[in-house]
Amino acid sequence: MPNVYARYRIEQAAALTAHSEMAMAGASSGTTRHSLPQLERGNVSPARLSPQSMSMSHSFSPFPFPGLSRNGLQSLQICRFSQNSDEYPPQVPDKSGAGKSWVSPDWITSLSSKFRLGEDTSGIPVATAKLDDVQDLLGGALFLPLFNWMLTTGPIYRLAAGPRNFVVIGDPAAAKHVLKNYGTYAKGLVSEVSEFLFGSGFAIAEGKLWTIRRRAVLPSLHRKYLSTMVDRVFCPCTEQLVEKLKSGISSGSSFNMEGQFSQLTLDVIGLAVFNYNFDSLTSDSPVIQAVYTALKEAESRSTDILPYWKVPFLCKIVPRQVKAAQAVSIIRETVEELVDKCKSIVEAEGEKLSTDEYVNEADPSILRFLLASREEVSSTQLRDDLLSMLVAGHETTASVLTWTLYLLTKNKEAYLKAQEEVDRILQGRYPQFSDMKELKYVTRCIYESMRLYPHPPVLIRRAQEPDVLPGGYKLEAGQDVMISVYNIHHSPQVWDRAEDFIPERFDLDGPVPNESNTDFRYIPFSGGPRKCVGDQFAMLEATVALSMLLQSLDFELVPNQTIGMTTGATIHTTTGLFMKVSERQNISTHMEAGEPVLV
């Protein structure tokens, strides 16, 4: 039984790897140590403890299983969606069901392994699912027990429990093998929990359809487009956030920065993809609520032991499914209207791509580029592709900003060093595309944050045919494979001082880290043919936002708050990231005439 639940819990971490596919997004001796906190339950090696202010989320298994409260069920669903409130202290669900689980004890796991696997000739060691570890899988930070099992079992192991088993990979060579052999490994489980939202979008498409759609979408993310986004979208949207934070300083209130970043990145991706302003930083609308409801449903499906949402008639009577269907309908209708409107304009103007780096001055969005390319594609397929970008580009970048700001406020030396670089390079003005290569330390802080908190922390694949991993481990066709990015990024065999926040580990004068120059030791954007197409977009957005925030404001963690981790599409906090914000003094914030405004 543990793996049935783990299966769906992890699917969302990868499903909204639809996120990962688009997302984004030598140590010096003087860096501040990123010490990691002790978790509350046993069988945890000191090598994998995480920041001292962190605690594990005591999330519970879904009601109505024995010993569980409805409050427990509610706690599974707070993730991003209750995090937009700036109320502090946050409302924490009642934990009357904490520590209870329907999960079978160790002997059931062992028995299941024997009956499920029979004679196992794969050579893959089997990890025993301890009760406490499985509880972490059930609604908590699933990547932590996966890491614990790696420390005790090895970098490649099998989770054999219940009706399905996973081969978990925490070895760079094996991850490289799986990710580069696209024809042998499909997304598999990822599509099952996200098809209701993404349809046939390129993020979860397979085979010929994926090849065609990726080839169509990739050219839209060219250099001139990215430069235009910095000037016309990233900077103005971040300035709105800066002004919003400034306006609330006088009240002495704290701000939930996780919620603020979620709103910021939704505004950015709406303009960048559709030329549609959600304006979520300053207002609310049915479309915004629909987006969050759909994302919440995708995450909730990862906590459903039985995928009842696959039964059509249940989707028409179960309130949660009815609400989700209504939300998806609102989103799709909105996107379809935007597509139709843009298509009419393109047709009326006879617009066609004039260069490879074409950008329409009035509407520089990806939608406009795709329509101007005059590709033969249905409106439904175009809608699904754009929705893939919307969800992927929203969730991951918000999480990257959340954890990067958290790490900086926990490491004062790194914080001040990043702020000094911003002041020196920008001189009080908006950042420009050409500044990105000069903001070396800021970008290294972001890259190091994505090493410690990868988004998503796991990638899911399914073997389409028998295969042999490096090391001689045999896989059968149909085997589900879980690449634990978190395990690779935190492995003491892969990284020196693996648990420390050290931006300088990535040489400031060297290339930025990626899967190629680290030989798959660093894969926050995945790797191989299905690597995230939006990695540069995500890094630019995060760098601009972080630089502008550090330029104008100072941030300090609200003391004595417990920052727990849980897994949804990405690594979330359990109750938000609350910070005190103050305006920096003696910093020039004068902007030159002609600064860009929101389109």
C-alpha cells in the first residue's frame, strides 16, 4: 500500500513537471554555513538534516481511513493555495491525527516484496519502507524519506510495496542514461494526473506529437523575445510588487513572500505567454481563482490513494471534481478567447514571421509568435500548449524565489554580497538584459538554491522496453522509474559539503552550471531531449525579480516561525514564508525617462 500512495504523491511533483519541462527555473572559505535542522522522526542520518528552522509537516492520510481526522485531510491541501494570505501567525490545521497512519507495518512491506517481485534478477537492492518513513510520503516532504533510503540502501534501489514498485535513482550516471534515452523512457505516470488540465500539451505529450509541438514552441523563446520580456514584463511586474510591499511597511505587518511570489509569477507568465494581465498582485478575478483551483486539484490527485477521478460519472457528482471541472472550463474558455482574438488580428494584418527572432511590438507574447508562424495547428492543441507553459512557468519560478530569499536571509554574508553586487551593477536603475551576465553572484545564489531545493524534486519516467542501467541493474518494460533530483543534489558522494548553501561553489568566472558541464550532477531543469525549454526564461525572471527586491528593500525572517516543507508540484512551505520588510535608505531609485510600462 505505501507505494500506491507514493505513486500519486510523486506524480504531481513531476506532473506539474510539466513544470520542470518549461519552468523556469569550488567553494570559498568565507561563506556562511547552511546548517540543516533535525527532523522529528527517526532513521535519519545527520548528513541529510535540513535548515534548523525547518520541521517536517505532519500531514495525514486521506479521510476516511482509520484514525484520521478531516483536519488531516485539509492539511494535505494547504500547499500553495492557502499561502497567499499575509496573516501571521498562519492558521495551522489541528493535528489531532498526527502520527497515525493506515499504512501496513514493515512485515507487510516485506511480504508484498516477496509476492510482488518473485525471483528478482535485476540486481537492484530493495529498500524497506519503515512506518515512520512512509508517513512522510503520505502528504509530507516525500523527497526526504527517499533521501534517507538512499543513505541506507545506496544510490539506486527499489521501493517494493503494494501493487506497484518504483526504481529510485540518485546516481548521476543512471539519471543521465534515463533522461538521454527518450525513446526508451516515457513520462508514463506524469500524464495520468495532469491530462485533465494539460490535455495534449507538449509538456506531457509523447512520441511524434511531442516532437512536433516542441519544435514549434522552442523557437518562440529566442534571445530578442527574452530581452523584450526583461524590459516590458519582468521589470514592470516586479516594480508593482516592490510598491505593494512598500505601501504595507508602515503598518508593521509581515508579508507572506511565498504568496507574493506566486502572484508575481502568475502576472508575469500571463503577459509573457498570452499578453493577458492577470493583475493578481493587486486584484482578484474568477480566472485567477480558477487557475489556483486547477493547480490545487492536480496536487490533490497526487494524494488520492484510489484514482476515482478516472471514473466519469464520479467526476460529475463529487463536489471537488465538479469544482475542478468548472475551473478548467473557465481557464480553457479564457485561453480560447485569447487565441481567437489574437488569430483574428494576425489574419487581418496578414502577419507572418519576418525573421527568426520575430517580436511583434504591440504584442510580444508567445501566442502572437506561434500564430504569426502560420503553422497548421488546431486551436485546441495551441490552447493545451499554452496552458502547459502557464502552469510550468508560474509554479516553479515562484518556488525558486521563495527558497532563494529564504536562504539569503538565513545567510547574512551571502545576502549582503548579493545586495552589494546589485547596487554596483545597476546603480539604482532597472536591470536590463545585458546586465544578466554581470549579476554573477546573484545568479549563483539562485543556482545554489535550486541545488538545495530543486523544483520538482523528483522526475518520473516509465521504461518502454527492457533496459540495463549503468552498474548492470536490469529494468523490465513497464517499470516506473523515479529520478530523485533531490538525492543527486544532496548526495555526499556527489557534492562536497552537500548540505551547505555555498553560491561560490559555482565559479563566478566560469560557465553557469547545467547538466552537461556537471555530467548530470546538477539537473534542476532536467536533461536530455526533454529538458525544460524555458530554463533561460526562468533564470532571467528570477534574477530580475531578486535583484529589484534587494535593490529597494531589506528582508528579515519573522522570528520563531516554523518553516515546514511539503511536496506538491514543487517544494512548498507548509504555512508560508513570513518576512518583515523595510525600505532601504540612501539608495537611488531614480528611473530614467521612458521606463517600460505594463503592456
